[in-house]
Amino acid sequence: MQSDSSKNTMDYYKHLSLFWTDLMHLMSSKPQALASTGPMRAFAANSKKVTTELIEINEDLMGFNQYLTEYYKQLANAWEVAQKKVNLKAPEVPQDVEQIEAFKRIWIDIFDNDFTELFDSKEFGENYGKLVSKELELTKHWNNITNVVLQSVNLPSKEEIDEVYKELHSLKKRVGKLELELKKRGRSKNA
């Protein structure tokens, strides 16, 4: 639901950012053009990937904020309607413990019904699904940026570390099985 002018402005800045990123990428790919060394040289070479991810993060963040706003709007509307129903059913101020308990039961029943109805609605489900989807896309972009930075400083990526953990777990299980087998053989020789 963006206006044409805001979309044009966003496209303009996206193309401008990519232009400067391309220029930096070209400069960093020439050894004599950029005097940086080590990790900064590698990071400069990968800066286009980071910039592209940041641009995509901005676009996804706008979508995320749109769905988040709709989410809270739906919750606020459900609260308002439920509170009006409670006010109609229990207009007087409770005077004793029994009236307070009755008021609490009315409040809980109405809010329970109205929010269950909201959570079961198609509109809420669609919006919430889009919200979670955008959140996952944002996480993917941050992971991509993190991997580029880690690669630039010659550190292992999360996937590589996970692979090492899996291998360690597998080796630990194999060593445990071998130890049990050695103990069994030792017992059978002693017997």
C-alpha cells in the first residue's frame, strides 16, 4: 500500500546505493586502487553483498512494520469491542467481593470469546502469517550479512560451526559405543 511517489523515491535511493556499491566493488577489486589490507580488503570486496542485503532488509522491514501495525490494530479493536461489551453487562461499580468475582467472570468470558474469535479469523491468520514470514526474511538477511563479515575476517560461518558440532556429536557417540564395547570385552575375558 505504498504511494507511487514513495515507491519512486525508494527505487531512486536503491539504485543510487547500488551504483555507489558497484563503484566501491570495482575499486576494491583492483589491488592498486585500494590500499586496504587484510580483513578490510576482503570486507571491501564483499561490501556489495552487504549493501544489497541492507537494501533488501529495508524493504522487508517496511513490510514487517506494516503487518505489525495491522496486528496491533486488530488486537486494539478486539480489546475495545470486548471492553464495551463488559461495560454494558456490568455498568455498576462492584461493592462487595461477590460482585467483584461476578464482574471478573463476565470480563474473562467476554474477552476470552472475543479474542478467540479474533485469533480464529481469516484476516488475523493471514496478517500474522505475513508478519512471521517477514520476520524470517529479516533473519535470513542478517544471517547473510553475518556470514559475509565472518568470511571477510577468515572466521567460520554459522553453518561451518554447526557442521563441526554435528561431527563432534557423532564422534562422541562413536567413542561412547567403543568404550562400552571395550568394557564388555574386558568383562568377558575376566570371567
